[in-house]
Amino acid sequence: MPAVSSLDRQVACPSCSATVTFKFAGAQAVVCEYCKAVVARTDRGFEMQGRMAALLDIPTPLVYGATGNWNGQPFEVTGRVQMDRAGAPGAPWQEILVWFPHQDTTSWIAYAQGKWYATSEAAPPGPLPPFESLRPGAPIHLGHYGSYVVAEVAQRRVVSGEGSLPGVPKPGVITRYADISGAQGAFGTIDYGDGSAPPTLFIGRQFNADDIKLDSGFPLEAPTDGVTEVSCPNCGASLPLVSEQTERVVCQYCGTASDKTAQGNLAALGPAPQPPIQPYLPIGAKGNFRGTDFTVCGFVIRSCMVDGVVYSWREFLLYGGSAVGYRWFMEEDGTWTFIEPLEAGDIMDSGNSATFRGGMYSFKQQVQAKVDYVIGEFYWKVEVGEAVEATEFQGPGGKISRERTPQEVNYSFVSPVNPSELTAFGVPAPLGSFSNMGGGFGSSMSGGDDDESNVLGIVIAIVVIICIVIFIGLGDGCSGGGGGGYGGPSFGK
């Protein structure tokens, strides 16, 4: 550990009397490494403000005490906080505090979905909006910091932590926050705390890992996922999980839904209805799609109702490793598309149209999309019956998709897939149209040209189903319990 500097202040822990060190002048709290007490600097002296739980095993290359250089400025990792969402235990994330001794300033670093983020506390340009007034997708203007879009409004709690920190974390206390997204990687968080003090603004952006040089000589790399094999709590089937970010698992053999606990095993929740068909791309199938190696880890059937008629489509969750994160394939009426996430701050959404990278996308349709069936592993606590407001905008090269709930908004780009590209996953090329992007949410919603086209569509659908049945019959199917297997800050998800 680096030598104690003149800015350090050492005091006796109020709980165990061990020496604790406030590493920088602005540190307001330190977690005792011996008894895990949160020692806070107050106007009455140094007081204990609760006790942290043991740190969870969340991999990070920025370990406590690590030093390095960031764009020419030396830094030291002085603290870490691990949090989860209120009401969603077992899905923690962590934020790393780095201290720049030459300026005596700090920044928070987090890694999520293949991207690195950094934010620092910033002076608000004026009064910040009340938490209750924020709505996902709404613009928020922050003076000279620029314009942002509200990406998420939620609640969280501190689970564990270590080191010296600029604020006083209160273990287990529910606090509120809003994540905001700006153009070209700009990012921020408004921390509303527990409501007892004015909100705090943090502004920053995504950054390139190459900007950081660790003194150890090793590059800053994304945490490496290791396939974790767990057993279904109901049927005992072996379920290899491909991602550290997995939150919920639905057994493909018996349909039992489970949450991944902080200890890495599964806690059963209950049965989920089994899909009426097997996924065309099997759970666990691997393939290289457009230069990235993906694993199929989840399968969802969703639907919507229009004028009393139900239309359904199928979605396949893909995991491309820690450096890439998640993507989707979607199949509707034989047409396949690829779905990639977009930053909310890069979209200008007027409601009737959306602008992205200079292209104009016109409103196409809006429905309530509902989850009907689900199997596999997912990076959120997916539930049968959950619904989102799903909107499509048609434009150059494909569609902009917006999915919104009262808590968050997500944008993605939907582009056509040539059926022959799916053979990389070890399946025959499905029958279907490569160029048809006109449908969306079940292309039957847009209506057919005439009765002849409807008959042709039915014939094609029957042929596809026959091919799927033949393919499943030739493969391993779902027999047995172990099969091939599957091989989910303020920043976290």
C-alpha cells in the first residue's frame, strides 16, 4: 500500500480502536478494514455510522490501493462501494473511487455492459428538478453542462464498501437517483439520497480503457466472465451461466424461475409456463455474427394486442462477452432482425419522429409489448406478464426502437438479418424475408396485400414449423438434465 501522505489523517476506529486513515482531504468517511464500521467525520468528531457487510466477489482490475496514470495524471484507488437496487437484492454492482493527489480531486469509475464510465461531483447550474418530476425519456437541461435525457429513475441501497470515501454511505438505507444520458458518451447521475439533503450532481462520460495505465504494467481490461455451472433448484439440471451479470434464470428443462444470489447459486421462485415451441436458435448455441462471438443465452416470446387481435414474435438474447455485452435477434413472421442498444442521449425523440446520427426516423407504431414465455438466463429480473410501451420509428437502414416503463427508457437500433447469417449458430438458414422491415411487433399488424399473400404466409409458416420439428428431432433435444447448457451507477444494471 502507498506510504501515508501529509494529507492523511489517522484516528482510532470508534468500534474496535484500530487505526483508520482518511486518505485525502475531502474524505468524509472511511470503512474500517478490521470491523467494517463506517467511520464518519462530523462536526462532533469521528463517529460510527453503521457497519458494512463483507465485500461481494465482483471482479475488478481497479483493486483497492492500485495506482496508475490517467491521461497524464497520477491516481490511486482509495475506495469502493457495492450497491443493489431497492427491491432487487442479488443483483449488485460496484463503483470504484480514484483519487488524483496533484489536484486532490476524485472520480467514480464503473463498468457496465461493455463500457467504462467516469463521473465527478459537479456544482449544479441551478436548482435540480425534484425526483418526483422526472420521467424516463424526458429532456433535462443543465446549463453549461449541456442537455441530457433522463434514462432511469430508481432506488438503491449500499450493500458493502471499503476504503476512504467523499460521502458517508449508510448501509441498507434506500436512496433515490436518476441516471441521465447525453450525446456522444456524456453521462451523469443526480443523487437524491434519502431526501434529507439537497441532491448532488455527478457529471462525466464514457471513456476508453486505454486512457488508464496501471503501474502494475497490466492493461485495464474488462472483468473476465467465467462460465459458472449451477444446478436448477427444482429438477437438478446443470445450468452453465455465461455472464457475471445474470440476475434471473428460467430452467429450460422444467421451467422453474430462479434468482441468482450474491453467493452465486440459485434461489427458486416458482414455475414459469413453458414456451409452446422450442427456440429455433437453441439455448447455448454459439456463433460468430458480424465479427463478434455470441452465445444464445435466453429466449422470449412476446405479444401485443391491436383491435382485439393478439400478435406475437420471438426474441433471442445474445451475450458477446464482457467487452460487448448483450444483443438480440428478433423473429416475426419469418423476418429476422438484429437489435443493438443505443444511448438515450444520442436520440432526439419528438414523439412523432426520432433523429439519430443525422438520419430522420418517422413514427411507425406503438403497442404494449408483453412477455408471454421465457427460458434461459437474463440480465434483469424478467417476469411473465411484464409489459413495456414499445414504439418504432422507421428510417435509414432500419428502425429505432424505444421501450419505456415508469422507471427507465431504452433505445435500440433494429437492422435486417440475412437468414443465411444464422447458419453460424449451427442451424439451417430459416425460411423468411431478408429485406422486409415493414412489419414490426408481428408483421400481420400491417395487414396483407390480398388473400393470396395470406395463404402464402400460412404455407411458409407451416414449412418453418416442420423444419424446426425435424431439426429438434435430429438434435439432443431437452432429454436429460445436463445437455449442452447455456454454453445479465447509478451505473449498474
